[in-house]
Amino acid sequence: MTKGIPPTWFITGASSGIGLALARAAAARGDDIVAVARDVAPLSTLVDEHGPRVLALPVDVRSAAEVHGAVSRAVEAFGRIDVVANNAGYGLFGAVEESTDDQARAVFDTNVFGVLNVLRATLPVLRAQRSGHVLQGSSYYGRVAHPGVGLLSATKYAVEGLTDALVGELQPLGIKVTLVEPGPTATAFVSRLDVAGTIDDYDGTVRVVQKASAELPPEAFDDPDRVAAAILTAVDADRPPLRLVTGSFAVRSIRAALRGQLEELDAWAPTAEAVDRVPAA
Ligand SMILES: NC(=O)c1ccc[n+]([C@@H]2O[C@H](COP(=O)([O-])OP(=O)(O)OC[C@H]3O[C@@H](n4cnc5c(N)ncnc54)[C@H](OP(=O)(O)O)[C@@H]3O)[C@@H](O)[C@H]2O)c1
């Protein structure tokens, strides 16, 4: 960020849910916004409210050409990009075996290859500036998984893995990186879920989770405006986190998973270390 100049955001998935809440919150404090989605109609109110400070562009993140075009338009309009919110995505629910090849490839196309398209198009701008902040749209499902979310989690784990490498590549170039890991949030995400076909053998696992999820009360879902506020806090921090978890359900789930992993690592360390050619000192 440059002192005295409002930061410019490039936000994907900005037409709904967390992305729209983020675009609204950043615009409300005077930042410049490039808001990207396939259907930009839901962004008309934001554009009307803020005029030329909000540029809404119809883009499918699966198209490298469309993403590059949008980044060129962003630089033409605002001269720079300070924060990239790589947020567009959707979910696929069903047992791993139930998801068809088409469904699995489609969710990777948006959630992973879309993220890569945005990185390839925006990072040249950020590297030239030697500044910027990349927010990678992950999920608590990027840290934990349970029956029914295998393919969705696979996409988010992929984003987590590439981002763990990315942070060390970008840090020397003056670019910050934060993985955003929301818990269940009240957006259009659940209504837009792709659902895989049914195999009876998964009724006792996947369908039980599906039923339990459908019966969750509204208060089980966090407010996207509060998620956006947490993201702004991270972006404004002198030392932003590599992983920003939002919602106490996500915090509890990730903490339990980490504890379990550490306990298992310790319990099996003697077996693991026994393969060393030279015994550890
Ligand atoms: N809600 C949750 O419980 C939750 C929890 C953890 C993580 N997340 C993550 O948060 C992110 C935002 O989701 P949300 O909850 O805000 O859901 P949402 O309300 O459904 O918003 C999804 C956004 O992504 C856009 N999008 C989807 N596919 C796209 C494509 N191919 N190209 C461009 N834009 C596309 C949608 O707009 P168009 O359809 O118009 O393109 C929309 O703006 C996702 O990455 C999701 O995995 C959500």
C-alpha cells in the first residue's frame, strides 16, 4: 500500500456472499474496487453508490484471457492493484466415489485453476510495484475434511499447498499473502452447491452429514459482513497472518484437527524415524 493513496482491490466472486461483503466494506472506507464475477448485475447498487471508484467487470475466472483483460482494465482505471482477493469459488458435496469425473474437474477448474489464472494475471503488477497483498480464498475445509466434502476439500487443500510455497516466493518481493479460511458463513454457497449422485453404502456417512447440515439453524452460519471486517483487520495489520480463520466453529474444528495430527505424529515418530539411514541425534 502507498501512503496517502487509497488502495485498489481486485476481488473475484464479488457479486455475492463474502466477496460482495468485502467489496462493500472496502468501498465504504474509500478504497478503489475492481469487482469481478460472471454476472455483475448484483453489483449495480455498489457501482451506483460509489461511481468510478467501483469498476464491475464480467469475468469467468476459468478463462485466463478474461482474467488478464480484467487486470488490464483495472490497471488502466486505477494505475495499480494493492489487494487481490482470490475469492470466487463453489462447493461440491458427495462421497469421493460418487463425484463424477466432470464434477471433480469442474470444481478444480474454478477453485484451483481459477485461482491460478488470477495469480498469473495479477502477480506481474504486484511484482512490478514490489508491494501488495494476496488473499487466497480457502476455507476451514482447507484444513479439515469429513464425509461428503472430499472434492471440495481437495480444491481448498490444493490452494493451501500452493500458497504455502507462494508466501516464500513473494515475501522477498514485498508482497504479503494470507489464506482466508472461513467457517460456515451465511451466503449463497449452500444453495449453489453441486451435489453428487447417491450410492446407498454412503447413507450412513455422507447422507447423515448432509441431513445434519440441512438442519443447521441460521445462527450456525457466520455473518459475511463480519468475515469481511476480519479480512480488513488482517489486511491493515503490520504483520498479517498467513492463515486467517473466521468463526469459532472453524477455530474449534481446526484446533482439534491440529491436536490430533500432532498426537499421531508423536505417537508414530519412532516408526517414522526408524527409516533414517543415520539415526537422528
Ligand atoms: N459460505 C461458506 O460457508 C464458506 C465457507 C468457507 C469458505 N467459503 C469460500 O468463500 C468463497 C466465496 O463463497 P461465498 O460463500 O461468498 O459463496 P457465494 O455467495 O456463492 O459467492 C460465490 C461468488 O463466486 C463467484 N463465482 C463462482 N464461480 C465463478 C467463476 N467461474 N468465475 C467468476 N466468479 C465465479 C460467484 O459469482 P458468479 O456466479 O456471478 O460468477 C459469486 O460472486 C468461496 O471460495 C468459498 O469456497 C465459503
